[in-house]
Amino acid sequence: MIKNRSLSGIVLYTGLILRLAFSGEEGKANLIPNGDFQGGIVNGLPRGWSTNAPRPSLAPIFRLEEENNRRFLYASGGGNPDCSGWISTRIMIELGKTYWFRARFRISGDLNPLQHLVFQVVTDKGSQGIAEFHRLEDNWALGEGRVCFQGQGTIPAEARIIFRLCAEGKLWIESVSLSETTPVPQRWVRVACTQGPYRLEDYGLEAFRKALDVCGEGKTDLALLPEYCSGEGTTETLSGVSAQLMSEKARQYRMYVAGTIGRYDPLTDRLYNSALLFDRQGNLMGLYDKIHLYGPELHEGGVTPGTKVPVFQTDFGKLGFMTCYDSWFADVAELVALKGADILLFPNLGYDRGLMHTRALDNCINVVTSSRSGGYGVWDAVGRDLVNLPSESGQDSYYKDLVRIPVANMGVLMVTLDLNAPRNQEMNGGTRMPVPRSKRHIANMRFFLEQEIQREKERWWVETISLSSFPSSSRTP
């Protein structure tokens, strides 16, 4: 049965509805018939809805429940951890139009909407659905997202609610709706990155001062310098010359500036490889300490590994960092994406260029790279290397104004990206989204593997080895 919501929950819930109403979405016609589930018989199915499952033994439970003269669509796994099935109704949509897809529901504490629920609009052109959920009070939630299928004409579709892989979880849906809305707005940002100088004697702040001037004159929103921008092996504090330069140029050109330094903390006598981010006023707004240290940094340089992966909110979107050797591991990039970053900044001294396709594609995130010896680069949220795209592809609606400028024995790359570009992978798990996101919404599995991965990383012994396999002379007396 549905529990009564507390007064505070009702206030929060009502406030959210009012916000949506004033946004122009709430009052528009719902294309999903009986989307409030008031039609139908209690303990039966909502009128106009039908159920399906890939195998009868996997079918979840769907039925109408009533409380306080209002009906809700109830779903559960019925004790079956392998359950997978859906309830659906037929609709008609117009190709080329954008729709706002929304669901309001309450869940038991053991149900995760991203793992156990899928809200889809299914057509013969593929499926799109809800990828963002908002937690309300008393276990109430709101899911929402835009849906748009390219083309012209009106086609049949299906509004589908999938319940899966949850034995004891319970779901009560108050309503689902699909209403026409405005298209996803473009969100342009101009980014700049650098390569070189390749000669060590030229590498340092004087070269990067000139590079930042070029970036600023090019109306850049964000400029990224490479790793150890004041020179490998140099150390300084947050008030040192590198930070002063980045702050000065950020303030001068009203742009965000990022780069890394060998940061010394006099309070703890610790040295870190720190990526710094300065805002348009020249204020330090973000700091990331490299997690995966290159061997010589740790063993010979005395650098201490970082322990946190922050994400920073700017006026155009969210940013995160991974630094040089971080790129050889998947975890930093994945965590940055899961925390909602639009751009992954990658300062380094050198790197494997092929890895950037994977990091961008795996996490549906734009990657911006500045390097001393590996070349600059920008990869979009589906892994395209914008520097090396075939010439016949041209500049499309997802990026524009790509220019390369030689500066003081180095190079500057500038390009304008649409962070809301509706670019999606061809094989992305079955439900496409109108804008890039991390893959958290298409994790079609029953168990998360991270804990087992951590156990394997921490295991230092080899279980299959036998002492008898060693020559007797090598055994410890």
C-alpha cells in the first residue's frame, strides 16, 4: 500500500510540479492514454495497457492498486531476482518533433531506478527514454528526459515501462506523460589546448604565456595547459609563478584556465601533482591531485598520490580532470563522467592517443588534451578525434571553427563544441539519449562488479602456485 506523504514531502513535490508547470511542460497534452492509471479495475491492468515478458518465468507483477480514491500502477519482481518484463501502451508520435518524457513514482528502499527500471518510447527507428532521476522525499522520485526521432511524418510507437532484475523491490507509479516540447538547445563552448614545446629548454611558462594570449584573443572559454607547465621537476605552492600566470590570463581574457604544477604543501611537507582550474575572474576554483602516479614520480620524486576525484561547475557546464598516467586506468575518467562532467580535461607530458577514443566513448564525455610530446587533441562524446576526422566530414553541427595556430615552437588548437550535441553510439545498450551522458543509464546487469575488482586488485598472492614447482635449491630453509 502507498504510505501517506509527509507535509514536507508534499511541499517539495508540489514545488517541483510548479517549477515544471512554469517551464511550460506540465500543461501540455499527454500523448500517453491513461497515463495517470485512473482507468481500469483494481488488481487488474490499467485500461489500454498490456504486459509482456521475454519468457513467462521472468514476468514481473503489474497491477492497479488504490489508496485514498487514487490509483497507482504497482510493479514488483515477485521474489524473482531474474525478472524482466514490461507493461506498455500504443501511441502516435511525429518524427522530427521533440517530446518531454516524464514519470512520477514511489519506490521501496531496495529498488534503484537506474538499475531496475527503464522508461522507453519504442519505435521501428530505435528506442529513447528517461536517463535522469530526481530524488524527492519519502522515497518519491521524478524521472524525465527529452525524446526525438529524426525524420518526417507520423508513426506508431509504444510507451513502455520495464521492470527488471529486482526480486523484492516494489514500485508505485503515479503517472507517465509524453508531451511536445522545445528541442534540446545547443550549448556551445570554445576550448583550447596545446602541444609542445618539444625541446625541453623551450618548455615552461614563457611559452605558455604566449599560448594563453593566443587563446584569449581567440575568444576561448576554456584554455588547458599541459602537465608540469612550469617544467618537469619544479615545485611551487598555490601562490607560485604558474598559478599567478594562469590567474592573470584568466582574469585578463575572462576565460577559464587550467594546468598542472608540482604543488608543495608546507603544512604537511607533501608534494602533489596538482591540476588547477581558475575561473573567469582569476580565482582558483578547483584542484585535482593526480591519482595514478607515474612510477618515477612516486619512487624518485616523492610525490604523494591524490585521493579524490572532484567535478567543478562552470558557467557552461561541468569539468573534471585526469592527468597523464591516470589515462592508463579506466576509473578516473569513469568517475568524472558518473559525476556529471561534460568535459574531461587531460593535461600530460605524453600519452597513448588511441586511449582517448576509448575514454570518450566509454563514458560519453568530451576529452580535451594538452601534451608536451603527445600532441593536442579533442575527442567528442562518441570518441571522434576531431583533429583527425576525414576531410570530407567537414565541421558538423556538433562542433565548429576548428583552428590550429603555431606559437613559439608549439601549437594551439581551438574548437567550439556543442555540449548538448544529440550524438549517440550505434550500439549503446538499447536506449538512446538525445544528449551525451555517462553509461549509468544502460547498465543492464544484476550485480555491480566494482567490489570484486577491488578485491582482485588488493590480492597479492597467487593461489595456484606450488612450492614443489620450484627447484629445491631455491626453497627457503
